[in-house]
Amino acid sequence: MIRNRVTNPDVDSDSAEINLSPLIDCIFILLIFYIVTTVFIEETGVEVNKPEAAASTELEKKSLLIAITAENKVIYGGTEIGVSGVAGIIKRELENGDIPVIIQADERADHGTFSRVYGEAKAAGATKVNFATEY
């Protein structure tokens, strides 16, 4: 018995095709979910050696970080702003609501520089001004 085989010239019977579109869509949805739910922590842009403290408390994730280096440079967002630039930045950030200000001063920074930055922060209207230490 001879069987006749009907073939379609457009379809190759030896190859199988896997549709990757649903897999790629799923990966993009997971990536978007990850990006949206990730908490971004703002860094000051410089490394400071914080002094040690006997006791400390955990601070809020959303806060304004200002660094004072060992050379008494005041840094915000990776750029040097000086002591006089602290009040302007804090006033601008406080328009979005009351957020805490954290001063990360190097242990070799002058106390006078720290106190001037602290005073500028308070004068700008910051109600929560904290000092970052190692613990």
C-alpha cells in the first residue's frame, strides 16, 4: 500500500519553533516590578570616617544627607556646597514635606564646621537634624 503525502512547501516539517514573546513580556514585567519596589538610598558622594558612639538609633530611609570631609568641605550629592549652601538645599527639600537631615561628619573634621552646618540646617527650618556615627 502506497500512501500519498501532502506537503506544504512553506512549512518545513523538520524544524520546530518556540515563541519567546510571552517569556520576554514576563521578564520585562518582573523587571518593572523590581525597579518600582526598590528603595533608592541617597549617598553623599564622599567617604567619611564616622566617629564611634556608645548608643545609636536607626534613622529613616528617606532623609537628606550632608557630609563633612576631614578637610572641612561640605558635600551634598557629590558636589561641594560649602556651609553657606546648606540652608538653600534644605529649604528646597523641605518644600516636599518634613524630612530628617543627617550630617555625616568625618571624625577629623573641625567641631566648628559641624556646628555651623548644624546651625544652618536649623535656621533653614529642619526640625530633625541627626549626626551619623559608627556603631
